[in-house]
Amino acid sequence: MFIPLNYTLRSLWVRKSTTLATALGIGLVVFVLASSLMLASGIERTVGSSGKPDHAIVIRKGSENELSSSIESTAVGIILSAPGVKKSGSTPIGAGEGVVVLSLSKLGLDGKFSNVQARGVTPVSQQIRSDLHIVEGRPITPGTDEAMIGVGLVGKFAGMELGQSFELKKNRPLKVVGIFDTGGSGIDSEIWLDLETLRSSFGRGGTVSSVVVQLESRAAFDGFEAAVEHDKQLGLEAQRESAYYEKQSEGTAMFIKAMGIVVAFFFSLGAMIGAMITMYAAVSQRSKEIGTLRALGFSRVAILTAFVVESFFLAIAGGLLGALASLAMGLVKLSMMNFNTWQEVTFSFDPNPQTLALSVIVGGLMGFFGGFFPAIRAARLSPIQAMRG
């Protein structure tokens, strides 16, 4: 025979102060854990959504990313003529692009600079990214010193407003003529300028960093990859664009997850100790009550179960508070360095159901382990010893 559940809930209600304090402690742990996992998920979503599975990107074999890659312009035509590349009429939908990182001054932080990725593009580049929409201004004019910027950069760096200018290199200003939005992908933290402008500024004539193509279908990738990598002299590597960008987010996401788990672990030790102290105090204060329950015929297992369930419910309540509080982080956006590309990218927290559920479960486990040993102590009390207090 087990002790009724309403008895457990009433016990928590009677001890309002200690119940609230313990629940808040566990809630703080759940909040930290959920927030870190949400941020890691947001990083993966932001960077990963930059690519599409029916697009392919070609970089130099052995390169980790576009920044470290260099492809001869003569190879671009070979890549675009490979089987599987979608065509508009007789023109392949693909483009060679150049990528550099600029060190720009951050607004509100005197003397502080951060890295921003600049992409040299052609008119086809915007056609490939069908989700890119210009929300203010206009596209850049080829062959000019003009730039478009993603919405993630607006107002965060000097010169990053429509109509303003910033320096691509010393004495080489670019005027911002447009602002674009891709719906929250990593491209929203890029500067776009004409490919030839980028080449002439950085002495990269005759080369591009990567070639991006739109495929006829997802299934066309294998044939495209085989054709591109068949010529060993070119030394090129083809990847699905979605897989490439997912890989670019791995390092930063892993770092955020690890930091969040470490902080949550130490916080959880404190929360479990708090739950344990609370439950030990409850056992001490309710010894006569425990003796009465034993005298009424409730077994040691029933006593043990009641105290464990009480601690578990206490932790679940705290976990729900922490999870609900973490939902507010979905409104927060922050910028941080992507360790793979060394560019600053604007991220948002991703409050997905899986993360929230996992965080609440972790909170429940803290309550279970925190209340287990006090529950054993309560179950071991003999009726006579308990009635004596």
C-alpha cells in the first residue's frame, strides 16, 4: 500500500519557504542548461540554414572553408559544365565567389574591432540564393565600389547603414547601397560586393575562393561530385552546401554546449545539495508523522517512495519554472565569433521543444538523486524511534 499523492503535495505546500527556495535553485540550473543548449541550437540553425541540399559548393581540396580556399578562374568553367548543374536556358546557374575577412570598428565599443566576412559576388550569386531579399536600397552595380550588407550587420559596425560608407582597404571606401535579408541565416552577417572589386583590392586576380552551383535536384549531387573530383590535377572538393555550412557551425556549437554543461553541472551539485538538505530537514521535522504512517501499516518502501516522489515533484516544479524563464531568451540576439570562419555572426536562441523537455528531465533527475538518501533515512526509521521524535 502506497501513501496517497495528495499527502505528498500537501507536504510541499505546508513548507512553502523551503519548497520555493529549493525549486528556484533547481530552476536556475535548468535555465542555464536550457539557455546554453538553445544558443548552441541557434548557432547550428543560423549557420546551417545558409546552405541548401540542392546546392553544391566547390573549394580547394584540403581547405577547411572558403577563406582558406583558392581556385583558379580557369577551373570555374569546368565546374559549371559538370553534369547535374541546373541551367537557365543554356546558362549554368552557378558562380565563382571570393571571400575575405575585414576588421571593422564596432559601434558602442570604443577602439574595439571585430571580423566581418566580405563576399565578392556576381549577378548570378543572388539568383542562386533565392531566399535573399533586398529590404532596403538596391543591388550593387557590377564594377563599382558599392556594397550590400545583411540585416545582421546593420547598426553594429561603423558605416553599416544605408547610404553610409566603410573602408574595404585603406583609401578604398565602399558605399552601402542595399540591405538584404535571408530569413536568419549566416549570410545575414556578410558584406556583399562586386567580385572584381574584391579581387583588385586584395590582389586576387585570376582566382576565386569557391564556386557555388544550383543542382538539377538533390539526387544530382553524386554525379556532380564525381565529375568535379575526377580530375586530380584540379585538386577540388565538392560538398552539399547544407553539409558544408553545418560543418562550419560544429566548433562553435560544441564549445557553447560544453561550457553550458560544465556550468550547469556545478550549479546542479549545489541544487542537489540544497534539495538534500531540504529533504533531510523534512525527515527530521516529520519524524512523528513518519512514525504514525508506519504505525498505520505503511511499509518502508511506501515511505521511501513518498519522499522520493516529493523531491521529484519539487524538482519538476523548479525545472518548469527554469524552462519557462528560458523561453524569454528566444527574444535575445547576440553576436559572437564563429571559430571555423573567424567571422562575427549574429545568432538567436532556439527554444525548441526537445531542449526544453531535456532540461526539465535533468531537473527531475536532480530532485530524484537529491531526495534519494533522505528518503532512505526516513524509510529506516522505526515506528517507536520516530514517535519519540
